[in-house]
Amino acid sequence: MDDLKKTAPFSDEVTQKLSSKLSDIATKEKENEIEKKATALGLSYINLEKFPISQEALKLISQDQAEALQTICFLFTGEEIRLGSINPNNPQVSNLAKELGDNHHARIKVYMISENSWQLAYKIYQKIPTIIHLEGINITEEALSKFDEKITNFDALQSLVQETSLTESINLIIAAGMKFLASDIHIEAEENDVKVRFRIDGTLYNALSMPKEANEKINSRIKLLASLKLNTGGKPQDGRFTISLTKDKVDVRVSIIPSAYGESIVMRLLRASSAGLQFDELGLKGKAYNDLQKQMSKPNGMLIATGPTGSGKTTTLYAILNKLNRPETKIITLEDPIEYKLAGIIQSQVENKPHTDAKSEIEKSTRYTFARGLRALLRQDPDVVMVGEIRDLETADVAINAALTGHLMLSTMHTNSAAATIPRLLAMGVQSFLLAPALDAIIGQRLVRRLCT
């Protein structure tokens, strides 16, 4: 009987789980109370616990002002501003809302939020450096050049990163990527550390390893650079930033996805000098060179570059555009995104981000897609048109009709060979009798390492 009276003590893990569950219940009850209070006062309510707050929204209100008024800006689209406040009826909050609306010519709405929502949103300020109020956060040429002579190989890079601060380490990684002519920089969170790898001439190399605890700070710094949401860790994000150099400009395209041990980041380095590559420098030889030169000199028809991601399709099309770029020729491109800026050519960027919420149906129907953009573009009286990629039947139909009505149409498709492009277009639903008169040439492309010039 004595044994039955004895009770085993809770383990620390069970205690923590129980405490966490009780805390969640208390938080939920508090949120319900605030929601009822907001309804009674005729106010809107929102729970910011999982709301992705962007830095553009957050920096509309200074940290001191946000703390004083217990008010946060959680959404800024350019046309709309949304504020969350513990006390929305405070006259100072109303004055702030009116001031923001007037200054940004935007519709404004104030929501009541709980103490928990306020604390979660306010913590994001801690992740933003004090220079956030400046116009953008730039990586300067001076910051990169200080490492140039010290980066001789990957071992030297590993030693250098151990001696530098977090902000400096990001500069160091990008400087090294540019020094080694990397096309992509991969920052991968693993179980015990963070691996940094460079793709050089198509092959990935392990460049350096960083402590696991540096992962979150690295992610926050890169998200700031690319103007991404800081408190969104479970969803993919895409952004970009530009590094301006004396003799070149580098656009950095950033892709972030969640992974088992953190977030995986890939930065693609796009050098503006690559867009200046001339047609004769592409490496095409013999019959391929002569055939392509003949086809691109035609006044109409379609040229399609095919091949896997990273095989240089866009670079080839830009080299063709450089060759065709003359004062008497009107050239317009439709891209997602614009990879390189070209002088004398009109470049337009489409908007292909998916809208998932119900309110976005109108936005979805008016989105600036390849097909919709191409129709508008053809009313601009172009001679040469480049569409970044043919992805669907609608775009393919408009592109083929453009090629048949007096325009030279350039585009890319993701197929493994030139021959596979025909069945791919047919599978999309393109009418077979249109392909023969529309297609001038299909380029099946790969990159080959050049051992010497």
C-alpha cells in the first residue's frame, strides 16, 4: 500500500511541456478577451503571432515612438498602411495614423492588438541595426576591397571569417565569391554548423564552415540586405540587392527556403559586365555560329534558347540583343526578374508572385504576367521582343503570333535538348501547323569549361 501512495516526480521535460501548454491556453484566452473588447468598442482586431512583418512596414515608426505609444506598423504595401496598437483610441495614435496616411498617400487602418502581439512585434526591432533609417543597407566597394588581398584560397577564407564580426563576415563571403568568380553562394544550415559553398564554373566547392549559432544572425543580415521579412522562417522568400562597383555592378538575387536545421540561402551573383558579352565571344563555332547569325538577321520569326538552369541561356539572348541593338531597331524585353540592365533597350519586369488568399482574386486577374505583358508590349511597335521564358500556352500563343506578324521573338524554355522543345510546345497545346512557319531556330545549350583562351 505504501508503494501505491508514492508518486513519481514529473521529469523536467514533462514539466516544461505542461507549463508551455498552460501558457498557450492563457495566451489564447487573453487573445479572445482582447477580440471581444475590440468588437464591443467597434474596433478591428488582429493577432500578430504568426503575421509576417516586413522591415519596410516596421521602419515607418521609430523604435522610441513605437515603445511610447505601444503601437506597431505591421503592413505597408505602398497603397495601404496597417497599424496595431494596445490602445487604438489614444489620440496620439490617431494623430500618428493620420500623419502616416498623409505622408505616404496611403489608406490607413488601426487594429487593436494584445500585449503578447505587441511584444512579439516589438522584438523584431532588435534584429534591425541602427542604420535601418538610412535609404537601404548597402554593401560598399570599400567594404569588399579590404579583403581582396587577404583572400588567396579557401583556407585563408576560413581563417579570416573567424577574426571578423557578423556584418563583416557577410561582406567577406560576398567578396570571396566575387574574387573566385562564383556564380552562386550557398549558405546551408546543418546539424552542427553552417556550411558556405561556392559554385565556380558549374561545380560546387566547400568554401568555409561557421558556428551553428551564427545561422540566425546571418539570415537576418541577408534578409535586411534583400528587403525580406525578418520574422518569416517557415516560408520561401525571394529578394535581391545591388552592389555598385567602380567598373561593374553586381545584382545579387537571394532565395531562402526553410530546411531541417534552419534556413537555406542561395545568392546568385549577376555581373552587369556579363550582359556586355558580345556575340562573337559566346564560344559558338563553325556551322552553329553561321546558322545562328543567319537566323538572327531575319526580320521576323522565333529563336528559342533551351537547356537546364544555369546553362547561360539568358546570356546568349543578351549577346544576340547586343548584336541587334541599333538606333533604327526598337527592342523590348519582358523578364522575371530583369537580370541585367541594357542601354538602349526597354526592359519590363513581370509580376508572377502567387496570391493565395481569397481577397487576391481581383489582383490575380490583373497581375502583370508574361502573357498579359506581351500583349501590351506588342502595342509598343517593337521590332525585336525578348520574353524571359515561355511557361504556358497563353504566353506561347501570343509569342508565336508575334513571330508570325513581323516581329523577331527571342525566348527561353527549360528542355533537355533542342529537339525536345517541339513536343514540349505541343504538350502545352500549341497548334502544330503554327510551329513550322514561326520557328526560325532552337538553340540547345550547355556550358563547357574553358581551360585557356
